[in-house]
Amino acid sequence: MKITIQALMELAVIVHRHSGIVLKKNKAYLIENRLQPLLEEYCLSSFEDLIARAKTSSQLTSRIVDLMTTNETSFFRDKRPFALLKEKLLPDWQVNQQQKPGHLNIWSCACATGQEVYSIAITLMEYFKENISSHTIKIKASDISDSAIVKASRGLYSNYEVSRGLNPAQLKNYFTREEPHWKIKDELRSMAYFEKMNLLQHEIEYGKFDIIFCRNVAIYFSKTDRQRLFHSLSACLKDNGVLIIGATETLFDINEQLQRVDCGGTAYYCHK
């Protein structure tokens, strides 16, 4: 079923209000493809009917946003940030702790189905090794998608999903087989706590973090919303905190509170 320009514009308002994602007119085919199953499920004859129903149903609105959220991800997606974490950021954090056990707080802002979170956890295990239990480690994992948060918190992945980014040793060391899935081991799962979150929500309690991953999220936002987001995230960084964004992203003309630091072919941001 084709979507009219008017219906597209109304859906764009709904999606932006609840997620910050900007839907443009050239996304009509994507919207039709992703939302068509909802029309069939609710026995609706048009996208206008879907919009009318969504205005009186927060559950349906949530499902629309869920379907329009991009959750494409994989373990160790773009390996460079995880190499940066292991080779630079964690050693620097230990120096700031004077090599003593400390509290390490990390935030994965758009955790999708959890692969980034568990890639971070595996990196921590590989770095700290047998000394990991001497540190208090918490990984906050948030996403706008209900279904993504549910899947991430379960930590269950198909053969296809674990084949994307994990090497055989990592699969053996950090997962157990629960047919037909692979399950992340409890010692890694216990590092993370999951929360549904709209990153543009006002007056939200973020917390303070040593390291924030916010990769390939703001590319779907307007410039004004990107500025709001990174202003909030900069306020969430501890004094020596670090922000990691996507490889193709930049904070130029977006945030003047943070400075870019280039390191080994990748980059991170910290307070000036």
C-alpha cells in the first residue's frame, strides 16, 4: 500500500516526537515496507487509519517507533573503537585510578540488540583478565526500541548473529550453547543493566560516566537535536571522561565543550 505525502508527514511528526529520528520524504518506500504488517495486523485500510489509531494508543505508537528504528548491528562493529578502549582508554583510566581498584561506568547510548554492550564487556574481560573482579564495573545500555531492549537483556543470539564479529575463541570463552541459540555468560551479562530511553527526553537522569559510546545515533537527528544530545552527553562525562561517536560523525559546529583527540586511526572526544 502506498503512503500519501500527508500521512508521511504526520508519521514523521509522531516518530520525531517519540524518538528524535527525522523521516524524510525519500523514506516513503522504507515506511511502507516496515509498517505494512501493522496495517494487516490491525485490519486497517490506510496509513491514515494507522495514524488515527496511534493517536489513541501509546502501545501502537511505541510499535511504530520500534519498527522505524534502525537496529542493524553486529559484534565488534567497526573494530577500531574497541581497540581504542583496550589499548588506550582502559590503561588511561587505570592511571587515573592510581592503579587501584575503582568504579568504571560505561554507557552504550543506543545498544540496539546488545552486540555493542557485550563487545564492550568482552573487551573488559580480555583487558582486566583475572583482575576484573577487583573493579566495580557497570555498563548502562539504553535504546528507544522495546523489542531491542528485550533481546539485548536476554543475551540470546543465533548462529548467524554470533558469526558476525566474534572469533572462535571469544564464542567459546564468553557464550554457552542453548539450542538453537548462543547465550552470553552470566559474568558478562551481570555487568550490564538495560533501560528504554529516548535520548532527547527532557530532565532525564543520565548519571556520570567514564566512557560513553554514542555511535551512529545522531546521524538520524536534526542539527538542533544533535546539539541538544551532545550537550547532554558532555554533561554526563566525568572530568576525565571520554565520548566515542561513529567513524563518519563529527562534533564540528555541534558541540564546543568537547575536543577531538586522534589516536591510532580513530578518535574520541573529551572535555577541553
